[in-house]
Amino acid sequence: MKLESSGDIVGEAWCSPTSTPNHNYTKVTPPAVRCVGRFSRLASLIHPYICQYIDIIRCHNAPNVIVLIAEHYKITLADKIKENCLTSDDSLCIASQLTSALQYLHSKSIFSGMIDLQNIIIVHDSKILTKFIQYGLNYVTDDGKDQDSLIGSPYTLSPERMCSINTSRGVTAKDDIWSLGMVFFQILIGHPLRDLWSYKQFLGVITNLIKKSDGSIVQHLVQAVEGTGKLKIQRSDGLLYQITDRCLQKLPSKRATAKEILSLLNEANVKPTPCEADLEEWEVVKERVLRSTPDWVYSELPIKEAFFLWSLCGSRVETLLVKHGVLPLLHPITTTPSVVVNDFRQFGNESFRKLRVKPDVFVLPAKNFKAKMLAIEPRKLLHSFEMDGENYSMEGEDLPVVVKEKDVYYQCSRMKMVTQLVQAFSFKAETLRKMIAKDVPPMIRSAVWTALLGVSEVSRWPYEELDTLSPHSSDRQLEVDIPRCHQYEELMTSPAAHSRLKRLLKAWLLAHPNFVYWQGLDSLAAPFLLLNFENLPNAFACLSAFISKYLWNFFLKDNSPVIQEYLSVFNHLVAYVDADLYNCMKEMDFYPELFAIPWFLTCFAHVLPLHKLFHVWDRLLLGDVHFPLCVGLAVLHQLRSRLIEANFNDAILLFSDLPDLNMEKVIADSSHYYSILPSSCAFRVHGSDNQENKEKLHTMRKLTVSQLKSLDVPRISREDLLDRVEKQTVLLIDVRSAPEFNRGSVVRSINISNPEDGSLLSIQNLLENAQRNEHPICIMDGGRHEVADKFSKRLLREQVCFICVLDGGFEGIRKFQQLLKAN
């Protein structure tokens, strides 16, 4: 769907009732929060003849007021009828479009309740193209329960809705059919009913007609219109009259359905006009060929991207509504209650505390936005990777991510480019990885993650076959954990988010019966839920792929061996990159078991706010199973100065409430550690089945957890060592006896025959040079590791970094004759 130059972004604001606790004094979710949770379904609706919903905003200065952002156009069907320019064919075309849209909404269980001439807009004036607006108010407010004004137009309300205005009866499909019939009737007579009668008069007229009629009221309504003396209606037996007659039946059961109306129109060969995308495609091509208008960048933007970029131009919807008087503000001193008790129950001064907002449409100004779009050079949006090459750099890409995410020019060109690569991911995967190494545009993060995790349509299918509604053994724990999951995120506080998160977690547990629910799994699933709120199959597939790659076997019922091995490897890596920090932590018996389990069990989802977690995972998804370890090292590095000076209790307090971290530095340090760390140093027996370097690490010995804990430094595989020997990026220290070293040794290796008592002065310069270049310092003995382990501990005490031990010792590489030197 495109945003036309004649189109606008609109805000619809209305007030919801004030939330109060129930009789059991338990907390009740505010109505505005409930609306936020339902909105995502509206935003997922796409049809040629409905205006697309874009966003929902919960006002902070006015309690329980929400603003819906939607596509909008200026001309309504009422305006078109008043012009008296609709032909018979135009009328049938409009009927076909509106009925098609209504059938689509009903198929999605969305019942409008707002069908009226004022809520049907004309997109193209030359070629009739109509769209419904405000069709989602009834759904988002739960049949009006979460707002304090009537949903619907008095002139199109069905008789049964008129009789139940003061009840909790919801809108039905038959109510919409009646409203659609009233719209068709006004098209037939060529005059809006509101110009003939006031609402009070119309209520009397319709009441009398209902009493007189047993079936359709169309004939009696025609007589009533003629009785006003303002119109003379010619009798018609045409198709539109017949359809209107089927819609305006007194009994709901007698009214036609949208599907039946469409069948009548199809039988008469009535077709809607080409959809908006087809019209735009032709018009865009025509304009480019004839005069190449400069506003094509603005015109071609998808509506959701347009609003995202509009919001980056410095305007806030709530501020605009206050400025233009749409949203009145109440002074806090005038809204103070007389008494506040228990769970913030307020009494007294109710009349001043109640904010009344009339549901209305406000068109957001787009002058500044259009000017910025016109200032973008077209070549920045028309990059061809085939013609221009793949080594493409953008201005400002080295700026901090938080700065880039607020730069309208950068985001516009960046979204265009990354979207192009995501759509061509099957043969542009490496180019996409290089491109998003800098940052991922927030608007298309879901599509990027889906591509990086290798999610396909096949991987989404299992979700549809899982029963996520029946009771499950984890239900009780889920009911406790989910309401506390990322509650600072507004959407996550809504009942809709709680329900979807529960279904997502149960689906994953049902699909993996060998795994169980551990606390923290809800935090791990939350990012995928937020990015795929109305696409749970995709959220399920992404979650499954993520856990399979980065957290394999972490959620076994007995996951102690997996966790302990992971923490032991992490402890070794701390010693590898920062010997001084490792020694300090070891002296005060402060080991990863005391702080790092929530980090790695949830890939930091349990300890980082979501807006920071998204940036970390943007980079993590480009790495392999070892990258979370590097993130842990980066976090420790940022806390290093405080940890070295802390005692045990201070360290515990520091990690119990993790301070605000510089995520740019965490991500940069993580990438740096990932680049210098030999992959085999992070080898785990319980590594993922998707471990990319599994074949490379097949020679690593599988040690028990107790054996790993007895080590202080990581092990390096013979493959990693030989690769670095060839590249001369390793300092290899052979601690075997001199006779053994003389019988055979690796080229460029150094022999320390007395590692326990001998001086290190002879290799001091080599050690400093290796640390300066961040090259591994590999200790190699005959194969038992006893001497190598002792010497590595000695180097650690001397605060030497990048120490590792060759797994299997010299015996493991003896057969590689090309790397051995004859002595």
C-alpha cells in the first residue's frame, strides 16, 4: 500500500472510562492499555478498500486517552453524493468495493459499527475508489466497553442496536449489513439523510417504519423521504435497490450477508475498480516518463514507513493535539481526589477528574515531512548492488545507533536498501550480513531477524497444529511470570500480550517435549512476540530457531551439566581476555555461578531492557553460538573498574541491580572479543546442533564439568593452532623437557624446559608483544596437560592475558609433519 500525495496521516482520539479496582481489590488493567494490546490486530489488516491503521498512542498527559493513527483522505462519500455526479455504474462499483471490504472484515471477526457516509472516503476522484475508515474503533474498545461514547452513526444504527444502546450488547455482522444498506439507500436517493432530518426526527421516523413493516423498510423509507417535500425519488427496480432491500430487513436473520451481496454483484458482472496499488503503479510510471515529478519519493513510501519517518521529523502527536485544542489538559491541582485508599482507589472530585474528549479526526501536518523527503537525493534510494557493487557505504553509518535511529534521512535510505536485501536474501545473504553489521532499521527488524534465523514457511507450520489453549503443566508458573515480564513496555502490560505470550510459550513447550519451562523463558520469548505480535507462527519459528542455535539443551529438566559447562567456559574466557580481573574475582570467590546464569539462560533478555536488547541481538544474530559469551565478557569489561575495587558483598550488590550500560561499547567490545577469540576456546560438549564450526572442533576432547573447573584457562584445538602458526599469529610455548623438544617441535615454538622455577625474562618481550597484538599465547606439553596447566596458572598470576593450553598436547599434532622442524 502506498501513501499518495493527496493522502494524509490522521489521528483519531477519544477518551476511555477511568479504570477502577474490582470488588476484590485486585488491580485492573486500564482501558487504554487493553486497547493498546488489541490494536496490533487492526494494524495487520490489509485490503484495497480499507484505510490501513498505522499506530496507537497512549497519551501521557491525559489519563486513558488513546490516539489511533491511520491512513486518511480528504473527500468523503457524503461530499461525492452532494455533488450529484455519481452514475449508476459508479454506484454499483462503490457497492462492490464496500461489500468486498466488509466481507474481508467479517472474515477476520472485525465488526465495524461505524459504517456511515462520513466514514467512507474517496481515494481517487477520477476513478471511483472508496475505503472504509474508523472501522476498528469497535474492536479496539471491546464493543465499546473501554470507551465512554457511542460507537456508530445515529443515521445508520440498526434497530436492535438502537434498543440496546444502554446495554453491553456488541456489534454483529447483521448490524453492519443494516448500516451498509443505509449507505446504499443514501446513494440511491442522492442525498444524505442528515440533511433531511435531525437525529431526533430520524429516530421517530425509523421507529414508525419498524412498527409498520414486517420485512424490508425500503419502500416505506422512500415514502418518508418524499414526504419531506425536499426530494422526488424515481422508483427503481435496479440491482442496487434490490441489494438495499435485502440489507434493510427488519429481522436480522432475514438480512443478506456480505458474501451473498457480492454474489449478486458478481452475477451482474459488477466489478470494483482496480485496486489502489494498480492505479498508483500506472500513475507513478506515467509521471516519471512524462515529467519526473520530484515528490515520487514521498508518494511511493508505504504508509507505515511514512509515519515512522514523520515521527522522526520532530513532531509528537500528543503535543499537536494539545496545541490545536483537540486534547484538553486538566491542571493537576484541580483533579486531586478527596480520598485515596487501598489500591489507589480515589473518591471525591469525580466531575473534575473526568476528562471528556470528543471522538474526532485530526489530520497530522506533513509540510515539514514532505520537505525532508524532497531533500533526499534519489540515487540514495535507487542503489543497485549489481551495477554499483556491494561495498556501499552510507553517510553517517559510523554514528551511534541511537543517533542513526533518529535521523530521518539515514533511516529512509537505510530502510529502502535493507528491505531490498531482505527480499533477495536467498542469493544476497552475505551482502545483507555485511550491511546490517552497523545497524538494523527498527521498522524492518522483524523481517531481518526472520531472514537471519533462516525461518521459512515450513518452520511456521507446526504452530498451527499445536493445541495452545488446553491446560498444560506449566500454566501455573506462566500465570505468575508473564504478568511480570518486561512490564515497563506498554504493550507487554496488556491482557492481549499476556495471552499471546502464554500461547507462544506453550507452543514451544509442546513442540519440544524433552524441554521444560525455566524462569526466564518468558523474557526470552518477549522480543519475538513484540516483533511478531499478530504473527504467532513466525514468532514461534523464530524462537525455536534462536534457542536451537544459541541455547541448545539449556531448558532440559536437568540442565545443570549444560549450565555448569557454559559457566566454566565463560570463566576460562575471562582469564583469557583479562587476567587481572580474573585474579581479583578468584581471590574473593566471586564466580560466574553467582551472577551469570540469568545472562546466558536468556541471552541477556532477563537483565537488559528491550530497547537495549534489540541492539545486542541485532549483532548477536550475525555471530555463532559463542557470541553470547563475548557479550558477557563485554559487560564484565565495562564493570571492570568497580569489580576490581569491590569486595564480595559489593560485587553481589553490583550484579543484583545491573547499572546502566553503554550498549554501543558493549556491542563494539563483544564484536572485538569475537574477532580475536579462537573459536575452539569456547568449545562446549553441549554445543548447538547448528554449531557452524562443529567439524572443525571434532578433535577437542570432551571433558567433564569437574575437569573443566580444574582448569584456569581455555583449551585451543590443534586445527586453530595450526591455522595460526601458518599465519604467524600465535606465541607457542613448549614446556616439554629439552630432550623431547629437540627430538621434534613446532616451527617458531619456544621451549621453556623449567616452567615452574625458571625466569620469564627470556620471553618477557615475546609475551608483551603477543599481548599487544592480542595473539593467543599457547602452552603446549606432551599431552597430559599437568605441566601446561601449572605454567598457565603461573602466567595468570603474573597477569598475562591471552593464555590457552593446546588440547591433546604435542602428541595431537605430531602427525602434521609440515609444521614440525627437525632439530
